[in-house]
Amino acid sequence: MKKYKKIGNGYVAVGGGDSKESGAFLDPGDEQRFQEFFKTLPSNLRVDSPDYNLRGYWESLGKPDKFDYSMPKDEDGFYHAFSRNPETGEILKKPWHPTFKKAIEADRRAGYYPIVTPEGKIKTISGFTTNKNGQ
């Protein structure tokens, strides 16, 4: 079991797991729910690493209690998590993830372009739109 450090009103993994730097910061109740979800993941996804924001993946699924095994497997026979949160546009893979570049290239082909937010998160957005605040 991973060890977690309390920071403010939330917890982050310590000792090599997801961290605040990977964008994986949950309040204590959500962290407990995430840990229960984590136990239900297929073995190839049950890796809590700084390369991928697994908590962001869980949030993008709507914070389910368990993994949905009715989702189709990829052509390699394994389940794969999203590269991008479809609701927020956040790229869940970190720049040092082995397939980060491949994910960004796929988004570009689909018409999404990478940006870095003021918080340092990498997102891809559709086109170059700006709101009244210039964002």
C-alpha cells in the first residue's frame, strides 16, 4: 500500500507515486474512494506512477466505484486509460511518459492543440479560441 502525505485539505502519494506535481491531488474522502477504485483496475493499469495522472483518469470517468470491464480492450489485448481528459482537455500523461509525444500528435491530427496553463498543466484545446479574458 502506498504512503500518503497530508498537504492542506488533501493527500498526495509519497515515495514515487502520483504527486501534486503530476496534478494528482484529492481531498481525503476522494482519495479513499480512489484507493477503492484502484483495487479494481486491471493489472496493467494498477500502477500509481508520476508518469500518468491516474487520479485525473478516475475523475474523468466520473469517480466510479470500480473499473468498467465492459469497455473494449485495445488491439494489444490490454485495457488502456485515456491520454486526455475529454472534459477538461488535460493531458494525463506527463512529458516524460513513453507515449506522451504520440498522444500530443494524435490530438493535433484530431484538431486539438497543446497549451500550458498558468498552473503548469498541459492541455489540448480545439482551435485557437479566446474568451473575453484572453484565455
